[in-house]
Amino acid sequence: MCGIVGYVGHRDATDFLLEGLHRLEYRGYDSAGIAIQRDREIGIRKKAGRVQELDGLIGTQPIGGRLGIGHTRWATHGETTDLNSHPHVGGNGEVVLVHNGVIENYVALRTQLQDLGYVFRTGTDTEAVAHLVAHHYSEQIKLGADETSPEPCLKAVELTLPKLKGTYGLVFLFRGHEDMLIASRAGSPLVIGVGEGEHFIASDAGPLAGYTNEVIYLSDHETVMLSSKGIELKHRDNGRMSPSVQTLDQVSSDTSREGYDHYMLKEIFEQPHTIENAMRGRLDDDEATAKFGGLNLTVPELRRADRIVLTACGTSWHAGLVGEYLLEEFSRIPTEVEYASELRYRNPPLSNSTMVFSITQSGETADTLAAMRECQRKGLSTMAICNVVGSTIAREADGGVYLHAGSEIGVASTKAFTSQVTVLTLLALYLGRMRHLSYPAGQRMIRRLREMPEKIEQTLQCNDLVKEVAQKYYQYNNFLYLGRLYNFPVALEGALKLKEISYIHAEGYPAAEMKHGPIALVDENTPSVFIAPNGHIYPKVMSNLEEVKARKGPVIAVACHGDEKIAELADDVIYVPDVEEYLQPLVTSIPLQLLAYHIACLRGCDVDKPRNLAKSVTVE
């Protein structure tokens, strides 16, 4: 949630801050603001609404300087108002900060500071941090600290951080210090961009692309002081440290829509390439298996695994459900899928031979990170299936696999889902070949996997038809999504997509479970979306479809090319290529992504920035 940017250097900060906030807007778009220091004064401009509202404000009230911070907000505490927008001011304006995260004990801090005479003007948790830092700073000055030195500023931050309970990514300006930013993190990501005579900071690497190709990923409990001249890094427990500078492989064009109306549509149409990227270099024809360079486990260690736990949230959890079917069918290892938000607080019986895979697009999902850390405390091997290089989960996991899907900007995940399913298919092949899966079976899987980019290209040709179907159904307010086996998770994912971006109530179920309650919802005003490609369970799904038609429920079917039987029963059919059952989620999910997209557009919804949602959930 929330996006942070900061700059210190030789150029005017305003352009970088505004461009960075536009690139980060997918992280939060309730309000936006910047603070820039010039001539020993800090000027603030902030506005409720999208970043473009801030653009307009700055157009009429210009602000400039070579040191600044910015923020785009996803509200956690306090309504969406100009006043609650970041940046926030501490004391009498000597401290200004931006914050991503949640301060759980802010009420107690607020009460203590009010007793000391501090006046609160907002409903945010962040203002308590601003006043607390200002209080410690003023105490340092009273003790005789040099106001021109950075030491009392750094000391004030260091005295504040241990008193905060919760998560934070914080960046501070101190009035009168025109060449200094201080930042710290605990649970919320921050990335430093290294330049010549200038430095940058952001919540993720997106705003840094095109400005620098060298970055430093802050870890929890690290505090950094940035100036145009250099970087000083300290760890809460280990003191001063040498920064680990890494190469940024992202380019600024990654954040362009490239002619598409929305990022979501662009990312849907990128899937032939992203699936190919997920497989590139990972198929071993000689051994009829997959290969991974980053699992960091020996073959004997992998063979000893007698249980796999996949943990994730949202769309990644749905990919995990597909993975459960894949891993149990091909590797014969008992597998379960856990909501990370539940696993982090449970105490399930996990043995040393259990492998835990955290599935996450961003690599920063708070619940998934916490669940992974809890499993690490218990001595389990933790792996990450992740898209973002340098993310916290990617760095802290014992090993893992990158998706190589490129930046996913649309809040509703699309290409990350199919890339996750592709990687899980490769993992099932890899572990299966270590156990019982035969060489010919492995070769067949590789052949079929290599066909998938072309099959996805063919699937995307349904776009115009899906748009026509959406025109027919976009005014309905309730949908059912039904599928079986590998397509049950697809039903869940299809329903989630529709809910996320069109605000239509939708539910996904195994088709056979419909008779156990959900069929009561079926009427002429509740369309049912059946995922019914060819396979051994196809006759059963058709039986379920007929039960809906008998109750006058409209039916949209996703079926294989050439299926004339389903065309006789369903009101509308969207055709996809016929592929192996275990690969069907890669093709059947795409019409559902497009259906959600076109319905949302027809309803006038903001597809890339749906209400109440943000791309990266970094707070609990």
C-alpha cells in the first residue's frame, strides 16, 4: 500500500517526485502530496484524489528545490481528505515525513504527546510519528546538540523507532538540513537509487528506472541517511554497515501502456511472452525434466520432502490451488494451500521434511512475508515463487524461482497468475521426475509446455467475442463461476477478477457443489459462467450446466473449439484451444480476465485503479 518517493541532489526535485508518484499510483490513489525544502523552509502541497489532482495544484502553486519527498496514499487511518494526505508535519514544522505502513500503538503515542502539549490536526496514525520525532529532536537541541549537524536528526529518529509497534517505511526531512534525507523500514519496502551527486528513494524500483541502474534494497531495521555526497547505512543491532549495491534490470518503458487503453489489457495480451519467459532456460530435454538454479537445495534434500505447503494471498492463492493439483498428480507429494494471513497465526504440525513455498507477485505481501518468517523460525525450508527481483521475500527466502513476467502495474493481477501456474507446472515436472514420473511422460509434458505461448496467442483471439458477451451481461449484479478439478481454482480467480474491477458480486464454486446450496441463487437474473473444456470430467460439468438451464439461469460457457454440444445448451460460448487438462488453467483463465475487463469498462469503472484496492498489500 502507499507509495513513497524521495530525492536529494543537484536537480530540481519536483519533476522526479511527480513522475515517481505517477509510477507508484497503483500502490495507492486516495490522495497524494510532496514536500520540498528550499531556503531553509519546507513547502508542502497535497491533495485528496489521484496524482493528477496534485499535478493541477502544483501547476497553480509551484514549488521547487533540490530536496524533497512525496507520497501517494492508500488510507488505513483517517478519511481521504486533504488534511489526512501525506506528507505530515511534526512539532512546529521542524520535521516532515511520509509513511507507508500501520502504527498499531498510535493511540497511546498520541495521548502521551497531547499530554506534552502537541496538537494533532489529522486522523492519521502517521502524525504521532511526526510529533514524536519532533519531540526527540527538540530534546536533543535542548541538551546542546548542534542544529547544523545531522546527528540530532539521526538521534531523534533512532529514539523514535523502538517506540513504534507495527510496520513502517519512513522518510524524513528536517527543516534547515537542505542536503539530507533519513529513511528507515520495518515491514514496508524501501529502495535506494544510487546516482552521481544525487540519490533517490522509493517504495519499489519503478520510479528509479531511467534515473539510475544501481540500487540498494533496505532491510528491516535499517536506517539510511542520504545526501548528495554519499550514503550512510546503520542497522539497529549491528551499527554502521556497508551498503550492498545491486544492478537494476528494469527500464522506464516497463511502466508504459504502449498504446493499450489500460495496463490490465496490456498485461493480459503480454501473457504469451510472460509464459515463455517463465519457461526460458528451465526445460531440460536430455533429462526430460525442468531445472531451477535458485532452489538452493540438493537433490537428496528435495527427495526427502514428504509434504509441501503453498502459502499466498488473493490471486496467488488461487495459483497455489492449481499448484496443489499439479504437485500431487505429478510428484505424488501431499500438498496443501494455506492463506498466509491464517498460517502466520496458526500452529500446524509441520515437520523438518516439509517444504514451504511462498507465492507472491510483489514479494512484499505483509501476510505472506510474516507466514514465511514464522516457518523459518521453526526450521523449515522456505522457497519463494516471486516476480520482483530484490523484494523482501525474494531476499529472505532460502531459495526460489523468479517469474520474469516484468512489471505488473494493473491492480488486478493477470499475467502474474498464469506465470505462477507455469512455474508450478515446471516444479511438478521437476519433483515428479525425481520420483516416479517416467522419461516419456516428462518429454510429453515438455512438448506440451512449449506449445503454450502459441496456444495463449490463439486464446487471445476471443477478445472481440468476449467484448460482445460483456455487452450482453454487464448490467447484471450477481454471477456464479463454476468449474471442476484444475478449473475450480480458475472459477475462483474469474469471480475475483469480476469483483475486483467491476464491483459485481460474484462467487466461484466447484461445479458439483452447486447442488449443495449455491443453486438456490440461480434465476434468470444470475448468469453462471461454466468453465467446461474437454476432459474426463466434462460429462459431469455438462450435467451441472443442464441443472442451471432447467432453472432458467443464463449460461456463459468457456469450452474447447469444436464443442457443438455445449453450444446447444449455453446462451453464449467462448472457445479456447484444446490442451492437456493440467494446462487448461493457462487458457481458460484468459477469457475470464477479458470478461471482467470489458464488463468493468462498460460499467465505467477505473480498471487499473479499482476502489479500495492497491497493488501491493504491505500492511496487515
